[in-house]
Amino acid sequence: MKFVIRTQDSILSNQTEYIGTGTYVVNGEKYAALVGTDISQAKRYSSYSGAENAIKKLMNSCCNVSLIKYQIIGVED
């Protein structure tokens, strides 16, 4: 089993998106890659704790992940 991270922006729109692979910078601000609602494009983590560590790092470093709720979901390989 692998794990993906689903985010929900409760402040702005209640929109649900999945965390993708990588980050990017625009005008000096770092952003996490979000892939919309397509779970097949989401980054896969090999363990729950790996996904949990990843979201914590993204919340500290990316401006588009700092105000969101998240859920770690198990998916088939």
C-alpha cells in the first residue's frame, strides 16, 4: 500500500486537491505542486510517516500549503 496527501483549503474555497511531485518558485515564493482532483497524478509515499513528514515540511516551506487541512489516504500500488 502507498499513501497520498489530499488537501483542503478551508479558508478560501473548500477545494480539495492532491499534492503532486515537486515544488516551484514564482516571484520568490515557493509553492507545492498540486494536481487537482486526479488521484492518479498524486505523489505516492511508501509509508504513512513519510507522507506525514512530507506535509509538515511543505507546510513550513510553501506558501500554498500553510493554511490547509490535509488527509493522508492509503491507495493500492
